[in-house]
Amino acid sequence: MGNEAGTWIMYGVDHDDPECLHSVDDAIDYINKVGFLPLFRGEIPGLSLEERTEALYWWSGDVKRDPWEWREIIARRGGVAYGKFYAGKAGFVSREWLPRFVNVRRDGYDFDSLYEDGKASLRQKKIMDLFTDELSDAEYYSYEIKARAGFGAGGAKGFEGAVTSLQMQAYLVVRDFRQRLNKHGEAYGWPVAVYSTPEHIFGRNHVRSAYAEPPAESARRIMAHMREIYPVATDKQLAKMLGVKI
């Protein structure tokens, strides 16, 4: 997605283009094939859901055709990880590649160890304290996290930045998008992001299955895979998108 002369432009493909994804199931299959896929267009040509779909249907509200709606369905199904993974912007990681992605982004640290070593902020800790091992099945609306972790009016600042950084480090993912409920249990308003840990969605053993591997080796394997999938991309472009060192 780009801005040209004040107008937002979507860079999609034609319906009959062999690269066009026509359904949420097509999108999931493609994510599982490539492993890593940003939601919107970036520096690497063709490496985004935007560039594999029809621009006409974005934000149309048509659940069958609108990729903006698909992201909600994909997060809800729980077979693919969704969150702000790519330079603070949204995208997907397949279940297969998630353990190595987690290993690289966490750099071998569980969150408690990260905080103890002074590599995480108190703001981040207040958020992650809601997702302890005892509450590993916890899911929270974004506004619930904000309130419970002491952000908002009269509290700490920088909530969005803290949540984004925790997604970038693969400690949190978007579990779903749900409407709020009023006191009568009736849904209202726009869907709101619901956050949880990758361990809750994909299982602790799976998510941490690459922990025995040095993060640098996980990064090497990820880069090798993406070079094969997207040979037109430079190592610099891939490393920047994936958040790995080369």
C-alpha cells in the first residue's frame, strides 16, 4: 500500500493472474508455502498479501473476498501466527517456521530472563505479567491489557509501542478480533484485537522446539529458505524484513 499525491494506492493483481489468491484458504496455503508474509507491500516485490490479491476487494466487508477480513479469520483459526512481525507492521508466520522465528526474535531468552538481564522495559513486563505460565491460556482484549497493566489515563504511556515490540520479539501474537460486549452480553462496535502468547495457540513444546538450536543457526535456515522462495530479493532486503543479522 502506497500514498501517491495524498491518495492511498493498493498494489494488487488481476483476478485471472495465476498468482492471485481468491479465498482465505488460498491465502493460508500460500503462507504455509512461503513461511513468512507481510500483510502490505514492502521493499521486496510480490512478498505481501496485498500484492497477491485483488485491490478491488480490500475493505469491502465481503468476508469471502476481502483480505482485510481474511486476516481476522486467519488469526482466529490459529493455524498461522499473525501480528506486527515485520518492522512493526502486520504479517503472518506459518506454523512450520514459527519455532525458528521465535528462537531468532527472542534471541534465546524467555521473557523473565530478558527482563532480568535489563533487555526489556518495565512497561513490557507489566504486560507480560498477565501471561504467566499459570495463566498460559489467557487471552486479553487490547483495552483489557491497557487497563490491567496500568496504561491509559493517569497511568504509563507508550502502550502501543510496548505491545508492538512484544510482537516483534515474538512474545505476543494476535489471537483474534472480537467486538466488545456490553453489560447485557451483547456485542457492539468494531472488532478489537485480542492478544495471547504463541505458546497458548500453538503449544509450548512446538513454539520452543528450536530453543536447543543457536539463534544464529535458526536465522541461517530462515534466510536460506527465503532465498529459495524469493530469489529476486537481496540478502539485505530479506534480513531487514525478517529481523535477522547477516
